[in-house]
Amino acid sequence: MSEKTASLPDDQPDEISVLRKQLAISLKFHHSKTLAKLPKELAIQTLMEVWNACHPEIATKISASEISEDVPVTKESTIYL
């Protein structure tokens, strides 16, 4: 028996491309007035916060590593905030 690999034709977009386009359309047509009022950096930061809220398992790992790097610890392992 030979294994056949299913591949997408070149004219059929992959799922990631479709999801990206759906997000772009949603932002443009449903949130354009809000985005126009925000600085770009704040809009991007907000998008990252929403993405992190949708992926708590990844956000928790990132937060834990950021916290451990930012908290000063003495030789006696005392944490000073």
C-alpha cells in the first residue's frame, strides 16, 4: 500500500491565512473607529493582552519567567520588592 499525502491546491488558502484575514476584516470593519483613536503602541499592547488571555498556559509561563528575572534576590535568598 502506498501512502497518499493530502495537499492543498495552490489556490486554496490554509487555515492560518483564513483566520488572519478574518481577524483583519473584523478589526477594520467593527473596530476601526476605536483603533483610530488609539496610539499604535497601545493598540498592539492591547492585542497582546487579549492574545495572552486566550492562551493562559503560555502567558503564565511568560509571567513566571519575567517575575523571577525582575525580582531582586540577595545571597540569603531574601526577596526585596
